[in-house]
Amino acid sequence: MNDAPHRLETGVTSDLSGRNRGRPLPRVSVIIPALDEGRSLSVLLPILRSMSLGQIIVADNGSTDQTQQVVESHGALWVFEPRRGYGAACHAGMRQLSPTTEIVVFLDADLSDDPALLPDLVEPIAAGEYDFVVSTRAAHLRQPGSMSLPQRVANRLFPWLIKAGWGHAYRDMGPFRAIRRASLEAVDMQDRAFGWTIEMQIRAVELGLGIKEIPVPYRRRRGRSKISGTVLGVLRAAYWITRTCVWLWVTKRRRIRRGSST
Ligand SMILES: Nc1nc2c(ncn2[C@@H]2O[C@H](COP(=O)(O)OP(=O)(O)O)[C@@H](O)[C@H]2O)c(=O)[nH]1
Ligand SMILES: [Mg+2]
């Protein structure tokens, strides 16, 4: 705890890199969906390597930059997934999980989230208190410009929809999240596109998982946005998130009619 704090670009400080030092996390594996993120991965991967995680898996849908070389040169596992999409990449990463993995962390490659906070997400699960820990991009910790307008709208609208449809009040849909492996398997993720984060959150509610939200700082991404920073990306994400909500709602109604709970 006396180690020099890790200073974020937001000006917020966190001493978690110090807290983690000397405490390996061999049963924790991190999955990073990445598309042309070689530059940010060259900063992100050494930080993750210093945490002695079980596996660092980077799932790539055909980057044309140095992503593969950067991943391999940092001793992480590069996984190629021919089908485009955030969910397809995360799913490809899940297929590579080692049998010893007990907690799975999902983290974007763009350095918007501070990887030094990983132990904060993992600890409530390791302690047996929760099954699913989601980051909340807290307004007071956000670097100006780190979230686009569509992202800010989505981060109000969709949690409201989840509250209306499933009764659980999430504050956000932060991509940085940790989940017990057994819970992830029970969740049985179906989305292969951009409904991935909301599907996990809704299914976690349906399954009655212990859910915790942790406020985190959020920084302006490095490199070019693939989702919320482009018109096509926003339309695609809005379509898939809405489609996922509708599909889960219909499935839930059918289950209720059949009289089964999950
Ligand atoms: N493998 C893969 N990764 C993707 C895809 N789209 C986005 N990503 C990655 O998913 C993360 C989030 O994407 P990003 O562009 O930051 O979205 P934003 O935060 O909404 O602007 C980043 O690590 C991207 O590289 C995709 O189709 N395939
Ligand atoms: Mg991003």
C-alpha cells in the first residue's frame, strides 16, 4: 500500500498496482477483444503481465496493424476469430480458457479503463461475496471526451430498460467486468455482435447472480474508435443491443408461460 500510486491521465490516483504487487492471480484470466489496437496493447499488456494472471487472451477479428506481433511479443495468447463482432471475439477468447480459470475478466484493448483496477473487480468474487462485478464509468471520474454522446445516452437508456424489464437497477454497461467462470457458463452467452455486454447483465439478473457495480475512472481511448465513435458503429451497436433486449424479453415471457425460472 505504500507503493507509489498509479496516476491516471484523469488526475485520479489509484494505488491498486501497489496492492496487487506480490499477489499473483493465477486463477484469473483476462479476455481482450481487439481490432487494430497494436499501439494500446503494447502499453496494456506489460501492465497485465505484471499481475501474474493465469491467461491473457487477445481475441482478434483480423487486425491489419501490428496487433498479433505485439500480443505474441508480450507472451499473451493471440486468438484469431474470422467472424467479425465484439461478441464473436469474446466468445473465441472463452473457448481458450484453461481448465484452472475460475474468474474471467473482460477488458477492452483501448486503455479507456485502467487495468490496475483489475484486482478491485476480482476480489469480491474471489472472496465469495459476489459472482459478477461490473465497472460503472462514474461521471465524476470520467475524463472529458472519454464517452461519446451516443455512449452517454445508451448508458442511461439501457440500464433504465433493464430496470423496467427485469427489475435490477444497473448504473452502466461498462465493458470492464469480472465474472465467476461457473456463472459465465450458466449465463450461456448467445450474442456474437454488440449486444454482448447487455446480454451478460440481463442474464446475470435472471440467474440471480450476486452482482456488484464498481465506479471506475474512464479515459479517452487510444487509437480510433470502432463502435461508439463512428456513425455505423453506433447504429450497429444500437441495433444489436436493442435486438438482444427484445430477444431476452421474449424468451423470459416464454419461460414464465412454461413455468420455469431461468
Ligand atoms: N475482435 C474485435 N474487437 C472489436 C471489434 N469491435 C471493437 N472491438 C474492440 O472492442 C473494444 C471496444 O471497442 P471501441 O472501438 O473502443 O468501442 P467504443 O469504446 O464504443 O468506442 C476495443 O478493444 C476494440 O478494439 C470487433 O469487431 N472485433
Ligand atoms: Mg472504447
